Amino acid sequence: MVAWAGMSNDSSAAATLIPLTPCIGTCRLDERGYCIGCLRTGEEIGRWRLMDDTERLHVMREILPARKKHVDPNSDSAVVDALRGALWPLSAPPTGPGWNHADMTELLGDSPRQPAAVLIGLREGAQPRLVLTVRTDHLQAHAGQVAFPGGRTDPSDGNALTTALRESEEEIGLDRALVTPLGYLDCFETISGFRITPVVALIDAEAQLYPAPDEVAEVFEVPLAFFLEPANLRRYTMEFRGHRRPMVEFVHGGHRIWGATAAILLNMLQRMGRA
């Protein structure tokens, strides 16, 4: 049973309850000296009942959550923080050619690439999930393929962020008021002649998404943790226009995620130090 202590003796204010111990039962230390249940050190456990409420609150709200991220780098909060730290900031989007420019030059030459943007949308929740689409079969380019919502930049857009939000609104009905942009991944050049700027953003857990039938056949979501598992990254070589090109892909729930979409995800993993 957990014992509780009241913060305040003021009967006019609601008491803030603090557990006398964050653990259920007896703390047990692992080989690192942390309790396997609450992550407190032996010193913190020994002093717990001697601490005042302010100090206990500081340990529980600040020290223990930060320690959990350090001890468990695969926790959802730690992974999202790692992703944030891997991005180009919103104030300094990537410029210049895509990270794969040399490979595309062999196939396309130095012709100008058309600007485009996609939204790498991470739906918030207990298990963060990336939002993806399946393009309709009648589209002229990349029909039936898995893609991030996005498209070519219109002259009126002004920047990649505006393009990604506008295209996401058009393709999957995403209300931009429910989007929190975080930053950018490196630009990527496609065989169809585009230079894509990937915009990474959080999507509110309550956002309603639905496909625009003229462009999108399906909207689906994949846990971010799936892409972080090395075994789920598949590498292969493809022959294209006389060139052997190294490729990557992911397969999840019957969806094959390959081409530009998989390459952008690979760049994300590389920037996070996970590939």
C-alpha cells in the first residue's frame, strides 16, 4: 500500500498529495544502483522520509523523468526528444541540394529540381505514430505507393512548412491548428525531379484524418518504435537505367514502405544515430 502526505494545512486549498514512496512495496536496486521500480538511488530512498514535500516533488517531477530517459533511451519521451534534437531548426531550414544529390546527378544531370515538401507527422499519444498515406492507383506519378502527405511547392506558399501544411490539409484533412512543427530533416531529391524538404511535426492525438479520394486511397499510422527497430530496416539493390542503386524499405501491416518515403525515414534514423 502507498502512504500519502498532504502538502498544505490550509483548508481553503486542495491538498496536493505526494507519495511517501513512489514504489509499490519494497525498493530493489539493480546493478546500476537504481531501484527497478522507481529509479531512485539508494541515497534517495534512505532520505525519502526526511525530505520535505518540495524536495520530494522535485525528485519526482524533474530528476526521475530525466533519469528514465537516460536509463531507457527507447522510452517514448526519450525517442521524441532524440528526434527533436536531430532536426534542422524551424528558423534555419536546410538549403542547397539534397543529401542524395550526387546519386541523382548521375541519373538526371544538373537540371534544376522542383521544390516540394512533405509532412513527417508524429501523432501524439501513449505510443507516438507516424502518419502515412497510400496514393490512389490512377495518379500519374507513384500510383499506389506509400507516401507522406505533401507535394510540390506553389509560388504562393513561400516556404516548405506552408507547403507541407497546405498539402496535408488537402490530402488528409489535417487541421493545421492541430499541428506543432518541430523542424526539418535533410532535403531529398527524387527520380521524378523534385527536391523535397521533409517537415517534422507533432499532430494532436485528437486530430481527425480522412483521405481525399482523388489523391489518397488510405491513411494509416505506424508506431515510431517500429522504425527504430534495426531488424525492420531492409536493404537491397535495384537496377535502374543501367545503374545499381542501393535501396531501403520497411514492411508493416501489409504496407510496403519504399522509395523516397523509406529514404527519408532512413535519413531520420541516421540523424538520430539509429542507423
